Amino acid sequence: MEALKPLEPTPTTTAISITFAAALLLFTIGFILPTFRQWYRLRHVPGPFLNSITSLVYARRTLKDGSAQYVYDLCKKYGPLVRVTPNIVVFSDAQTFRYVCSPKANYTKGLWFEFSRWDLERWSCIAMRDNESRKERKRRLIPAWSGPGLAMMEERVDARVREFVGLVERKYVSTAPGEGVKPMEFGHRAQFFTLDVATGVTFGKPFGFMERDGDVNRYLEITEVMLPMFGILGALPQLVYAMHAWPLNKLMPGAGDKVGFGVLMKFAEDEVQKRLQPGDKNSELDLIRAYLKNGIEPEDVVQECITLVVAGSETTSVVLRMALLALLTTPEAYRKLQAEVDAYYNKANHKRDDSDVISYADAKELKYLWAVIRETMRVWPNGAGLSFSKQVPDTGDTIHGYYLPKGTEIAQCMLGVTRDKALFGPDVEIWRPERWLEATPERADEMWAAVELGFSTGKYICLGKQVALMELGKWFTEIFGDYDIAPVNNVSPLKLVDGVTWLSSNFWIRFTRRN
Ligand code: HEM
């Protein structure tokens, strides 16, 4: 066969070669060099190689199966500091957590937090990344959460607990075998309760999720779409720049919307305005009035109101759901909690049909109840995926012997913190409230100090911590005093995905009245 003669260059082949060379050059400048630079600055931190060059590994994993267990597995495999994406490293110990959140470390909030900006002209405390501005804002927020403010919140929580009982009585008491079963999907009802608490303490009156026994203004529907996105954004926080720029910023929720967050914004704006009217005679204490009194500008109060509703609802619902699931699947614990609640009502001569809800002070005395709540927050901590990340200051820092240049984002592996065998015992993977009662008081305090990091600490500490604990303590005492609860689907009581938070669905339960 005749050999092919090499082609003479023609204008066409030359053009193709030049185009190819230019594309290669652009690719190198636009992709390979930045990727190399990114990889190089943290090349000494252990972790899977692919994760060190692209965030897509983590993002894909989050979309597929959730992220908490994945990050936890990486920490177990690679040690105390792991590179999970090109610019995010993760630690899994309580000591580093406290250090990063302490004022002296001078870290700032990570880029992730900018997703909690609803109005791009204003800042809420949770989204603020500048340390000095947020310190000043938090100083003005804190007083509203203690003394008379906390007493007001307790009254509002009581009212919502009574409303939950009212909802069960109205629609969900199964009177077997006569009228049959009236199942409740508790995943959503837990949120109705926490959303009504959060809106009740903020605006003085709840949005009415429980009253309607349904979504209000499609708020939940929209949140459910957004929550998995928060997981992805954990890996790719740079997306915030795109989302906050034209044209995507036009798609952000706004006070003119008919559904979702926009309605919440409009509601918050109206409520703040009402309290600013000279004719406003109502002086009933609520968070809006307290914030305005502490000198926060009205437009910023609106931002704080929205934060409160978002921060206070899904977080507390997770503990309600997971504690109930754990109790339903651990008969010994279920019986012990019920016995403790009964003993409380018998001792205090507190009739179950009494409209009084247990006081927070009394609830704190129920030792098994708190063991249940603490153990639940230990096994299913909030913020278990790559969320709440912080940024290394301009000076850089060394963590666990690894130098981290400025701008590196650092996050906690919550499962690593709350499943530390040295602190909690060899059976850390098991939900067992007894561990809290078996421990010496000093050890139990140390254990709680690690688990309560779920509420963050130092300059970032959750403002609603006491309200959340109050809700949980009161809800379980009231409901366990009044009802027996059982799952409807014994094979698979609920569907769970571990993301930024523990997303569950299809949690069907049935209530029967106790005699
Ligand atoms: C079990 C329930 C809860 C958990 C685990 C939780 C957790 C957290 C965490 C981790 C943060 C800090 C994030 C950070 O800046 O790094 C936070 C902040 C916050 N939480 Fe909670 N939270 C819970 C319930 C609540 C409730 C019930 C409310 C209000 C009714 C609330 C209101 C807030 C507010 C206002 C902030 C912002 C504080 C700031 O900007 O410094 N939280 N929460």
C-alpha cells in the first residue's frame, strides 16, 4: 500500500492548529493554573487527592447521600485536620471548635454565611462577616434574650405547646379499635410547632401553621427546596458571588413576592413599621420592640426577624423528630421517660387535663428527659455537614500542626466532636441516654460542653439556645404525659438524609390518649 504523504500546511490547517493552541493556553490559564495554585497552598493537609483539586466530589456526595457521614468517615481516615475541598479543611475536636470561635483567634465567618442575606443592602448579625460590626450588633441583640424577654418567650412557648395538644385532640387521636387510626406526619408537624414558636416570639403572634395544620404561604415548600442547596453551597461558597450579582440577584426573594420568604420579609417590614407608629399604644414585649429599644435600625430589625424564623425552626424540629424516633425504637428509654413524667405529675399533683404547661425550671429537674435531649443532640447534631465554616485571619494560623494561609475556610465535623470515644465511651454510635446518668457530674458536664457546641460558642453562640431547650423540655413532658405514641410504619418509620441538617420525611405516627 502506498504510504500517506505528510500534508503540506494550508491556511485551513494552520488556523485549526492556532485555534487549538489558543484553547489549550486559555484552558491552562483559566483552569489548570488556578487549580494548581489552589492545590499547592494546602498541599500539606491530608485528604483525598480529588477533593484537593475540586469541590465537585463533595458537592456530588452531598446531593447523592448527604454529607455528615461522609465528612465523619474522612476525619476518621485522615486524622485531626482533613482537606475536604480545595479551600475547606475540617477538624473534629471540641478544643479547636472553641478556639476558632473565640474572639482572640480573630477568625471571621466563612463565605457560606452570606447566603443568609435576604436583603443585599442590609446585614443581619448571623450573616455579618466583619468582626467589629457583628460584635456591636450582637451586643444590642443579647439583652432581649434574658430577664423579662426570656419570661415572655416562655409564655409564648407554653401557648404553642397547648396549641400542639389542641391539634392532636382536634385531628389525630386514634381511638383503637373503634374509630381506627388517625396518623400524623410528624416531620412537618414538628416544624409547624417550631415555626409557630419562632414567629410567636418574634412578632407577638404565630403565623398559624398549627392552626391551619398546613403550610403558610408555601414557606415550608420553598425551604425544603432550599435546604439541600445549603449543602452544596457548603462546598462551593463562591457561588454566593454569582447569586448576589445581576441577573441572579433579581431572582432573590423580595417583599413583593406572593409566596415563601418574600411574604415573611413583607410581614416583618409591616410589623416593624407598626411598632414605629406614634399611635402604637401596644407595649406588649416582643423581640421587635426589644431590638428597636436597643437602638437597632428598623431595616436591620427586619433582617434579624427573618433570621430568627429560619434559625429557630428547622434546627429545633430535628431534635424533636430524632428524639421521638429514638424513643419509639428504644422501648426501655420510652418507658423510663414516661415513668419520669408521670412521677412529676403525681408528685406535683398536676392534673394532665390542667392547662398549665410544665415550667422550664421544673422541666430542668427531670434528669431522664435531659439525658434524652442531650443524647439526641449528640447522635444527630445540627450542622453536621460543611456548614457554619469560618475563615482564617490575615495572619494565617497553625491548626493541629498544619499551617493554614489566610482565607482558608475551616469547618467542624460535628459527628467527630460528639462521637469522641474518649469522652462518651466505646458505644458512641448508639443512642443510649443512660450514659449521661452513669457519668460522674464532672464528666457529664464535660460531655455536655462538647454536645452543646451544636449551638456554637464564643462570639457565634446561638441566641435562641434557651428557647430551643425550653421548647424541647416542655413538648416532651406534655406529650408523654397525655399520649401514647407509636410509629405507623414499623419497617421504616421515616426517611432520613444527613445534610447541613437531618432532613426527614414520611415520619408517620399515631397518638392514643393515656388514661
Ligand atoms: C436545637 C436547636 C438549635 C440549634 C442546634 C441552633 C444552632 C445555632 C448555631 C450553630 C448558630 C450559630 C451559627 C454560627 O454563626 O456559627 C445559631 C445562631 C442563631 N440561632 Fe440558633 N439554634 C437552635 C435553635 C434556635 C432557636 C429556637 C432560635 C430562636 C427562636 C435560634 C436563634 C438563633 C439566632 C438569632 C442566631 C444568630 C446569632 C448570631 O448572629 O450570632 N436558634 N444557632
